[in-house]
Amino acid sequence: MRETTGGFTSAQLALEAQALKLPSLSVSDALEIGEIALQIGQSRSLPIAIEVRVGEWIIFHTSLPGSKPSNTAWINRKARVVLATGRSTIYERVLSEEQGVDWYVQTGHPEETHAIHGGGFALNLKNGEFVGALLISGLPQVEDHLLCVEVIAEFLARKGELQ
């Protein structure tokens, strides 16, 4: 697999995930996360689809102008990775690149149904529990990931929880 991940390291991404842990995740919180992503996407005219899940339950989904039906398929493939690992899709990709392994072969998950492309962000609680996912599709994978990070950082800042 060729390196396409913006120079991230798995160590950097693990620290980022640690810093962006949530105190809790209610349905209201999931809706607020989705609304933040929607506001940012609309303000920048981004051609993205956005989804927020609590476990496998889809709480928020929208597709902005310029996005395509294939973005929903990408979201579903990214969601399967996050649900299977409890970690973000870009982390899984970077770690497999660092280890020189084929993630799909190593995990037994087919590429047709799983995507280790940025934009699948694991929502974990401060106690370490995996509770859901923020999923964005429509931009290059590094930008999808960075937008997820921006959204969660904004959510935590609004809650007075950003470390």
C-alpha cells in the first residue's frame, strides 16, 4: 500500500484520539456533533456526506450539495472498520503502512465492505469505552480525517472539555 496519509504516524494519531475522548455520548450529543459538521460543511461549501452513529444506530445523516450517492457507500465501509476496531480508519491505515502489512488480509475484512480511508473517527469515552463514530466522506481522506478532528474539538470546546 502506498503512503497516502499526510505523514501521520500511528503514535500521533493515538495521542490525538486520547485528547479527543468524550465525557459521554447521548443522542443529543450525537445530533450536536452532526450539526457542527453540517455548519462547517455548509459554511465552506464542502461536497460531503456526514453521519454520526451511537454504536450501529445512525443518529444523524446528511448529504450536502456536491456530494454523491457513493459517499454513503464510503461512509458505510468506513463505519464497518470503526465498529470492528473501535479506532479511526486513518489510524488503521497508518498502522498497517508502518507495519508493512495488508490490513484486509491481516483482519480478514474484505475491501469491498470495509475502507481504511480517513473520515471514520471513533467516538470513545474518557473511560476508554467505544461508543460510536463520526463519519465524513467527500474530500481527500486526510481532509476527511482533519474535518472529523475539527468537529470533535469544537464539540468538546463547547462543552468546556477540550484538554
